[in-house]
Amino acid sequence: MKRLAAVILLLLLLAQPPGECKPKVAIIKAESLECFDEVVQGFKEEIGDEMELYEYDMLGEPGNAGRIREIVRLRGFEGIFAVGALAALTVKHMGIPTVYAMVISPERLGITEMEQMCGISV
């Protein structure tokens, strides 16, 4: 699962216009759970030095969504790896290529309908 998410995001970013720098990718965790941490660690290991990675933890608080969206806008991320439903919903309407993981019933949340989002459900 970790490898598939990394490959999907890498392919999405390679479809972007070429740049001189490594693509900047935000890793957004819904909260600090061991299973989420394992997915993030696996993603980092698979990506290696291909991308510039920045990690953010929402601490399980929906109230942090606005702050996370603002950070993503200001930093100009070219891709997002969203771990957990809260993280995926937070970036749903941002228009940035996003791979989600560890989301139960993503179709129920409406994220499977978003053109820029793909991922792996639980």
C-alpha cells in the first residue's frame, strides 16, 4: 500500500510541467496514530530523494483544517499525501494533486469524485 501511494503521487507530479527543483509535497496526517505514522514512514522511504517532503499533523482536530490549508497555499505545494479522512477532507477542494491513504469509505466522503484525488481506502 505504501509503495502504491508513493508511485501514484510520483506519477501525478511527473505529469506537471518540468521545473528546476524537486517537487514540494505536503504530508498531512489526520492525527498521530501508530498506523498513520507507519504509512508516512513507508511513503518517505519509497520517495527517497525524489521530492522535498514537509510533514504536518492535524492532531485529530478539525479546527486545524484552516491553518493547514493556509500553509499549503502559502508554501505552494505541488502535491499532497493525505493520511486519514480528516486530512483528505481538509485538502479536498484545493485543486492540488493528492493521494490519500487510510481513509474508510472514501466514496462516502465524496473524495473519489474529485479529479485531482486518488488513493487507497482501508
